Amino acid sequence: MKFSNKDLCSLLFSELSPGKSTCNSCKKEGRGYTNQMHHLLKKHPDYLQLAEAAFRKGNWLGISVPDQRTNEIFR
């Protein structure tokens, strides 16, 4: 699967504030796509596999959603 740098950063980093984010794997903070890509290349050589797993999981926002049973109990 082919991801752009922007897609990779969206999948593998969480935004803390405009222009500042943290790595979802090691929690290192940084700024800008170039620095984030450099971090991935240097610290996470398997970043493409991590991105594919995050994409398959489908939870780009990191939101915890209750399962169906929990929804029915607390309805």
C-alpha cells in the first residue's frame, strides 16, 4: 500500500496542538512532516508496516468506541 508523507504522519502521530505532534509508538514529540518522517526513518524502520496496521485498524482519531453489548446495556 502506498501512503503519502501526510498520510503516514496522520496515521502514526497524534496532534497535540497546531504544528506539534507526538509519535504513537514511542511518544516522542516533534513538529512538521519533515521532522516526523526523519523520526520514522531513524527510529522506526518498520514504519510502513505500522502504518498499514493503523490503516487496517481504521481508527485514525484514536477514539475508543464501546462495543455493541456495552451500547445495549447502557441504552
